[in-house]
Amino acid sequence: MKSITRMLIGIVCLSVSSHALAQPQKVLIKTSMGEITVELDADKAPLSVANFLAYVDAGFYDGTIFHRVIPDFMIQGGGLDANMEKKSTREPVENEAKNGLKNVRGSIAMARTGDPHSATAQFFINLKDNVFLNQSGNRWGYAVFGRVDEGMDVVDAIAAVDTGSRSGRRDVPRETVLIESIKRLP
């Protein structure tokens, strides 16, 4: 019995230590204006992170653009190509806005329509603390699933581009801001 107890304690200790050693998942967003490293929070936003990484692993984001740029608010991308054509997506992911993560400067969140559970591939990076995007009471918020770890200067540079209307959309960069690729970092 003592050997079984020791074995179980050893397994628990190994499990705890390997979890403690686990590094957070990071991705590198290569854009035409520079690189952005994002740390994902799979503990608090497991569905959103799994959804985002499925698109990353499929190469879905390669060649998409930041198609919506609003200074002092956010930059949004990941769903349209350089011709402003919407890419086909997978099924929407359940909204995880109640996960405790907040829409603060540098956080990355799932973009969606008025339907709280409509997020697919598009994401946005907050340029400031956007408290009104957080879940509050019965009002659904926008699910944050990570934060910019490096490259906030690139995010700010994207936020400063000149914008206008294009293909029936407002706040579109006049010069394309291309997402060349998004890859997992080791």
C-alpha cells in the first residue's frame, strides 16, 4: 500500500511540476509593418485559443489584412484578403467574455457581430482600455484570449495609418496592412 501511495504522490508531483514548467503559447504575427508577438491565455480562454490556433495551423491568416483601423480604439483583421474579399471560416466559437480577461491596451480579442456567439476568425487588438467591450451583467462582451507581448510599437504604427472607405467598409487603411503570416512560437 505504501508503494502505491508513493507512486501516486510521485505522479501528482510530476504532473504539478510539468504544469508549472509549461510555457504559455505564443504566436508571431508578421505584418507588412513589422512583427507582433502575442501570448495566448489558454487557461482562461480555452475555446477562443483553440479556435485561433486552428486557423493559425491551417495558414488561414496568411495573406489577410488589418481591414479596420480606428485610432484610440482598436485594429481589426484576420478575415479579409487584400482584395477585401471575406474568407470562408469554420463554425463560430462560444463567447468566453466571462473569463475575467479584460479589453485593456494590448489585449487581443475575438471580433464578432451583434450575436454574442458569432466569432470565427477575425480578431482585434485594443489600443487603449476599452471597458465598454467587457462583459457586464447581462450584456455580452468581447472575449479576450491573449495579449501583445512584444511589438506594441507595430500595433501603434498600424493604428496611425491613413484610413478611408473601401468596398462598403469604413476605417479601411488606404495602403494595405498585410498579415503575411501568423505562426506558433516554440
